[in-house]
Amino acid sequence: MTHPDDAAPPAAPTPAAEPAPPAPAAARADTAPARPPIEQSLERLAHELLDDRRRDRRWRVFFRLAWFGLACLVMWSLLTQRMHGSAPTGPHTALVEVRGEIAADTEASAEQLIAGLRQAFEDSGALGVVIRINSPGGSPVQAGIVYDEIRRLKAKHHKKVYAVVEEMCASGAYYIAVAADEIYVDKASLVGSIGVLMDGFGFAGLMDKLGIERRLLTAGENKGMLDPFSPQNDRHKAYAQAMIDQIHRQFIAVVKQGRGERLKESPDTFSGLFWNGEEAVKLGLADTFGNLDFVAREVIKAEDVIDYTPKENVAERLAKRFGAAVGAGAVRALSSLGHIR
């Protein structure tokens, strides 16, 4: 007979089994049923289409903002120009710059220069007009238009015009300068080159050596005049020479009219030579030495200088560059005739 205290102790409760950790993602993927290839391709195609749509939307927004910004910039520029043009001005010296080549599509075109000259003459506060020149010349047509307009404005508004030469005032630039009442130069300025040239190239000999045949058809016996790929014709050469000689005589007449008795004519005066400022004064091609500040202060007696030269503003430059980028595929045809300048 056993005692109750001698009974074996009750067994400890067995702990519940811990849940197994989740299988790795790779293991689950391995056990997941594989999708058909066509479903995967369709999903990939859908993602690519969505990405393309997003990119298109972003570019549309970008271009709209760019156009809006450009329009705002142009409007702001026009507004500031109008405000500047209507601003009252006191007594001052009006300045118009002639810089670089004088040609139809440059900053020194007749259209640009005349616009500035008219504003300068019409401003009642402008006591005198200074044309500051740093140009090797260019088109006799453009220079002649500016010359005639300066003389017209002088007669209409009874204001004096002073040409101030910096580094260079040659050929067509000097054509414009002689419309001024006085010409001021630096001792080292280059002045003159009263002449006309027509330049070009001849490739006929080179084409013969290369065995290239020129096939030129014209309606009119002189239509192919000065063609660089054909042999030079003596009659055409004489005609072109007579034409530039006539333009040269026009240039000479303008210089004599503008300089009058101040001009000390010599055999070299109208030969196309140019001189430094010191010699130009001695020859009567210029009056004396001086710069813009000197003329404004000592001659016109108005030290304040206001620039009337039309200038491209930031908006115009951006618009032109944007337009050039859009139309980059367009090209210009080359002219077969040499330029006269």
C-alpha cells in the first residue's frame, strides 16, 4: 500500500509547438504558378505606354510654359521700350552708333540707323547729334540711304551732326561720315578708302584640270554675266568696270559735297587708300581730334549723352533664336555674282 505523498509528481505540460517562420519570398515565388508569357508581355507593354504618356504630358507642359514665358518677356520688353521712349529728357547729346559692316541684315543697316537718327533729331532735348563710327564700310546703297536721310533731317530740324571716329571709318562708313558738319578722329584712327570694289572667284581653269564641264543655259546673252564657273568675258568685264567706276564717281561727288573747301585733294585722295587720323586731318578728310565725351562737353555743350541706337533686346534675341531653331532646315541659295562694297 503506497502513501499518497509517495506518488510520482504530475508531468509538466508540454509547450505548444511554435509556428514555423514564413517561407522566403523566393520560395513562395517558386511555388506560385507562372503566368503565361503573353500576359507578361502585355503588362510590360502597358507600363511602356503609360511611361510614354507621362513623358508626352511633361513635354507638352514644358512647351506651353516656354511659350508663355517668351510671350511675357516680349510684352515686358515692349512695355519698357514704350515707357523709355515716352520718358521726358532734358538737354543732352544724342548718340547713334555705326558699328560693323554696313549691310541690309546687320546692326548697321540703313533701316536700323535711320530709326535711331529720326528719334534723335525729333527729341527736342537733343542739342546735337553724334554719329560714333567704328566700321570698315559695306554696301554703297545702304550708306547712300543713310547719307541722304542725315542731310534731310539736318535741314528739317536745324540740328548739327558730328561724326566721331573710333578705330575705323572706311569706305561706306566714310560715305556716311561726310554727311556730318564736322568729323572728329583719334590720331591712330583709320580713315578713307574712298573707292569701290566688286569681288568674286573664277574656277574655269580648275574645272578644266578636273575634267568638269560647265553646262549653263541662259535666256538673254548677258544673263550669265560674271559666272564664276565660266571663262571671263572681256565685254562683261568692261561693263562691270564701267558700273563700279560710275559708283566711284558718285562716292567722290558725295565726299566733295560734304567736305567742301576743307578737302585738300591729291591724286591719292580717291584712289582707295586710307590714312591714320593724323594724316586724315592734314588732308582735310577729318576736322580735328576728339572723342564722344569731348564733343558732348566742349562742342555741343551737353555732357549728358543718350544713346538712340536701336538695339536688339533680350526678348527679340530669344525669339529669333527660337525661330532659327525651328526653321533650321531652311538654307539660303548662294548668289553667283560678287558683292559690291
